[in-house]
Amino acid sequence: MPKVFVNGLHLHYIQTGRGPDLVLIHGIASNLGQWQLSILPALVEDFRVTMYDLRGHGYSDMPPEGYTPDHMLDDFSGLTDYLQLQRACILGHSYGGLVALRYAALRLR
């Protein structure tokens, strides 16, 4: 079970497939498993897919505080930096979409 240590906590992630990078960000009260039986099988044919559990979800650490969009953005940025995902496509569901939009607005200027 791979984890990366960013922003003082361990984030669980999985990478699978081959091709251009695509990062999937789940919503609140979910985990990376939401992708595994739905769209992941189709995506891994054309992409190297990275999925991760947001802080407090799945197998990622659950700190007592730090659940704002800015915290989630910092976690996502740390993960992408660690994995050297320079030009990844990002797909976010619900709250994960908010994280993806904030990342695009602030980081991709």
C-alpha cells in the first residue's frame, strides 16, 4: 500500500496503467475505491492513472483538523510534486472537482 508523506501526513495512493498521466480525486465521504469498479478499467488502457485518498479518507491519515480546500490543495500539490506529475490531466468528483479547479486556477497560471 504506497503512501507519500506530505504536509505532515501520509496520503495513500495507487498508480496503474500506461500512457499520459491522469489523476482522479474523489469527493467527501468517499475514497479512491469509487473509481476502481467504475471507470478505472477503461482508463488504464490509455492512461497512467493515479488515484489517492484525501486526508481523513480511506487509508490516508486522519488529522484532527485541516479539511479546508486549501489544505486539500496543498496535499494534492505535494502528491503531484512527489510523483513528478508535471503535465497530468485531472478529474475530480464533487469536492475533488473543487480541489482540481483550485489547483488549475492557482498553479497553472
